[in-house]
Amino acid sequence: MCAEIGKAEIGSAENRAPKFARSRALQQRAEQFFPGGVNSPVRAFRAVGGSPPFVERAEGAALIDADGNRYIDYFGSWGPMILGHAFPPVVEAIERAARNSASFGASTAAEADLAERIAACYPAIEKMRFVSSGTEATMSAIRVARAATNRDLIIKFEGCYHGHADGLLVKAGSGVATFGIPGSAGVPEEIARLTLALPYNNLDAVEAAFAAHPNSIAAVIVEPIVGNAGCILPAHGYLAGLRSITANHGALLIVDEVMTGFRVALGGACQLYSLNPDLVTLGKIVGGGLPVGVFGGKSRFMDQLAPLGPVYQAGTLSGNPLAMAAGLATVSYLQDQAGEVYPRLEATAKALADGVAQAANQAGVTLTTNRAGSMWTWFFNPGPVNDYEQAARSDTAAFGRFHRAMLDHGIWLPPSQFEAAFISTAHGDAEVQATIAAARGAFATAQAS
């Protein structure tokens, strides 16, 4: 029987109380104004226990909370901080843009400057639109797909999260998986029925769905590397199979790279797996830490958007000048320094993920590590983890205890078994070794308990 992450971690609740006193007071205050005291559910720490630290500032690979505690950050604002927090060129770009006003509600040259950089990295994106979130990007891409095909049904995959639009919350990942919710209240059954949720990495299920609904499926939307049920990689030939099936049936393939875009490669998963989708959605890194989403693809589909075509989509703050400045600084750096950035991220992430996995093995703790470049998940699961059903078998209580023990050691992991972790170029050997040492301490505590 494998060792269990102990319930009596380093530092009891009583011992930790002074350490988090201000954060706890801030949480209590926040609960007066926000449901659960948060503006996004997974920030609440309910899946891992304890109260969330309140962040006061960040620099490089570090987060500093309201009580002055310093942590090595492994969620990076949920992905966008690939160059680390407060990366000087990004900060300077935002400051320059802010001097000219935070928003115009009118076109700026910076929009096309950033679009040009994105298109150079993503050949499948011939035209695009900026929006303010990943949710906006995916819901807009689906609207385009339905208009282009004159069909209503959408295929998504269990555990894949594409934002909180009504039709995409069916068997979604992210916070929906974290809290064990099959969908969401408030979504009409009539809308939910338009989404077919299938198991990831199963092409037979996709073929069967098209056979059961001939000429009715507008698009397949997929996270090419799942990040919102934990990190789950595509089986060999799976993504190419989706491309072939959709093309054969006259449906569009939408690749949701909100999380993987510019993360797993300069051209994201499309580059990594030689994909040529009809539509792509991006976010996170494209905003350099500010709220940005992108949907784009083949011109014949994108030109259906107003004012050229009948598909309406709008956003008052789309292409916000501060977000464009931050995104341009980030994407430009990644593009110009790709030969250094991506090998470095790969080496650091491998050393970290493998080092913690080895520490778990030495301690007799069962752990499965899934990794794609600089994103990964440690599943408390004997593995393998190739789909959401397998991910859901993970010992979430053990993960919660591990998370709390690591936080006590100054390591801040995503507060859910079903979220990917990330590193940045600011993480180096010192952070890797400190994290492996912290994991050894957490696992040793498990053995002793």
C-alpha cells in the first residue's frame, strides 16, 4: 500500500495562524462582497483546504503575500507569466501605453502589430479578432463555425474547459471538475443538448457521433493538450485523426490553445503536432498578463464576421491598448528569443517534474507525472492518465494535503488536482532544487504520519 500524504503537515493550523493573519482577515472581508470571497472559484482553496494567501506583489518566479511570506510560483497567473512576473520589457510597455490613456474604444496600430506577430507563429490564423477573455474567444469561434456550416451541434471532450459560456460547461474541466459539478445550474437543457461531450483520446467515439448525427455537427473543439483536467497529452495520431474526421464530414476543427498557445512551443500545439485547424483560440500569454483572448483562422470563415458578413461579434474594450502593449512585448520577446527560451523551459520543467516524481518514488508515494513542455501535473494516481475518467480517479484528498504541505514550505502549486502547473523563464536551478527539497519534506511527513 502506498504511503499517504499525512494529515499533520509541517506546521499545525495553530502554528500557522500568525503567518497568515492578514490574508485571513482579507479573506473574511472579501466574503462580505464576493461569493465565497473570490472572483474566480478555484482561488477559494476549497479543493485543498485552508485559506488562500492574498498576493501583494510578485517578481520573477516569486509571489509575496500580504503577510510578507514568499513563495515559488507554479501557476503563473494560470499560465500567462511565461517570462516571469513584472518582466521589465512588459512593465515598460504597459507604462508607455498608459501615458497615452488606458482605453480609446477605437482602433490603434498596436492591434495589427500584435496580430502580425501572432500570424507569423500560427500559419492557420489568416485573420483574427481580439477579445478580452478566453471564454469570449471560444464562444465566438463556435458562432462562426455554426454560421459557416449551418449546423447546430458541437463536439467537445470530457474534462476540456473552454470557458464558461452556456454550451461549453457540459462535462467541463477546470473549476467544474475541481468542485465535482457535472455541468452548471442555469444552463437550459435545450442549450446543453447542442453539445456532445465525448471521451478524450477516443477517435471511435468521434466517428460514432458523426454517424449518429449526420450533417448536424458544426465543429469539434478540443484542447490539443488538456490543461483543465490536469495535463493530459494526446495519444499518437489522435489530433491528426480529429482533423481527418472533421474534414471528411464537413465540420470545422477548432483548436483551443488558450492555455497551450506560445506555451508548449512558439507556435503552440499546432506547431508541435503539425496541425492545420480551421479556427484557433488563444489567450493567456498573448496578453502578457493582461486580459486578452484571440480567435482566428481561415479567411473564408473569419470574413463572415460583421461588418463583412452576417455573424455579429463585438467587444467595447477589445484590442485594449494596455493589453496590446503587454502582449506585443511578450510575444515579440518569445519570437525573437525562441531558440533560447523554449529549450531552457523544457530543461527546467523536466528537471523539476522528474525530480519531484523521483522523490515521491523514493518515499513510496504513488504519483503519475504528465508533462508537455513547461506545463505538467502530478496526479496522485497510479496512472496512466490519458483522459478525464482516469484523471478523476486521482486521490484528491492526498493532493490537498500535499498542496498544504508544499505551501508551508514556500511552494505555491495550483490549488486543484485538476489544473496544470507552469514555470517561467525566471525559474532556474535554485527554484528547482528548493521545490524538490520541499517535496521530499512533504513526502517524509507522509511516511512519518
